[in-house]
Amino acid sequence: MLHPGKWRLEVPHSLDERKGGRKNPQRPIPYMRVPDLGSLSRSITLGALGMPGLTAYYGLLDICQPKKGETVLVNSAGGAVGSLVCQIAKIKGCTVIAFAGSEEKISWLKNELHLDHIDFKSAKSPLVDAFILKKDLKIQGFHAFRWYIRWWNDTSTGGFHQMKQWIQEGKIKCRETKTKGFENMPRALLGIFKGENIGKAIVEV
Ligand SMILES: NC(=O)c1ccc[n+]([C@@H]2O[C@H](COP(=O)([O-])OP(=O)(O)OC[C@H]3O[C@@H](n4cnc5c(N)ncnc54)[C@H](OP(=O)(O)O)[C@@H]3O)[C@@H](O)[C@H]2O)c1
């Protein structure tokens, strides 16, 4: 069983528990059985087929509702969520302008994800503020788990299934920055706060 929103594997005592047992029957426990992933690595359920994938998929498609031919600007494009947003936007026929904070990230975005335009450095770029001001854009916050049920429960057109299909078709590439060994966990964690990971940061124990 996997809880895709948290960095852990857990096994509830029974399937009934996951359907809402334990203390509060009104509040289902969001454990799901890891579905058949074919040849894909299990770690992908922590990245493109887990919380970051859910965030990228619905955050872009539900909130931004991009239309073919539009331009999508992605900040922190080399990270777990950003790299997926870029690729989903491309699939939807958008022009993607990506910002990333290292030469290695830029090289990956350019040479492997084939984005339209990539620029150095991101989050605090005044360019981003200028875009927001000039284009009269709105800023909206969200919590990705609002789409949790849809992600898992939608039929073949739903987020999880759609993302899985795109990955299997090679339309979405998933990169992981893997740290090996439990003892190296602190280093991996610190790396996240320095933007060191490209794609999803994974610790293999
Ligand atoms: N609202 C939600 O429900 C939701 C869900 C998932 C994620 N998030 C948020 O979305 C963001 C991206 O998540 P992620 O999983 O893609 O994270 P990630 O893989 O760690 O990527 C984060 C990126 O942020 C950039 N960054 C800028 N300043 C940084 C700094 N001081 N320290 C570290 N990184 C810095 C880095 O890109 P550059 O090197 O290119 O600057 C880094 O690659 C995070 O802020 C996360 O909390 C929100």
C-alpha cells in the first residue's frame, strides 16, 4: 500500500480500514493499493504518479486551463513539479518558457525535454513579476489534495491514468535525483533546500 502524499509506505491492517475504519469512519484513510505500473519503477509513485504529478496535472489543467497556442511560463522548471508542468503544457500544444537555476537543469530542459525557451534563474526573477503585472495575471493558491479523489478514482481519462499513459508513451520523461542509503537522508533533505535535485528527489534505502 502506498500513501502517495507522504514519503512512506504503510500497510493498514485491512482494506476496510482504508475505506474509513479506525477512529473516524467519516474520514476515509487515503491509502491506495499501488496499481499495476508495468515496467515503471515503484519510485515513480512518489513523483510523476504521486503528489508532484497530481499537483502538476490538476494545477495546470484545472486552474490555468491552458489552450493550444498559448504560452506557459514555468518557474523552477527543473524540479519535480515544474518539470512535469512543462511537459504537460507541451502536450497541450502550448509554448513553454521555463526558468531554472543551474546549467545542468537548463541543459536537461533544453536537450531532453525540448522546451521552447529556457532562461537562467527563476523564483525571484523580476521578469516574472513583470509578466504578472503586464499581462494582468491572477495569482491563485491551492492545495493539491483537493484533487486527490479525482486523481485516483477517475476512470481512464483521470489524472493518474492519463499521466501513466503519457509516461509509457514517452511523452513525459521523469527524472529522479537518487540518494542511496538511509544514512544519507539528511544530505538529501538539505539538498532539497538548495535546489540541488533535478526532477524528483528520492532516497533509496
Ligand atoms: N500547493 C500544493 O499543494 C503543492 C504541492 C506540491 C508542491 N508544492 C510546492 O511547489 C514547489 C515545487 O515543489 P517540487 O516538489 O517541484 O520541489 P523541488 O523538486 O524541490 O523543486 C523546487 C525548486 O525550487 C527552486 N528554488 C528556488 N529557490 C530555492 C531555494 N531557496 N531552495 C530550494 N529550491 C529553490 C529550485 O529550482 P531552481 O534551481 O530552478 O531555482 C528547485 O528545483 C515547492 O515550493 C512545493 O512546496 C505545492
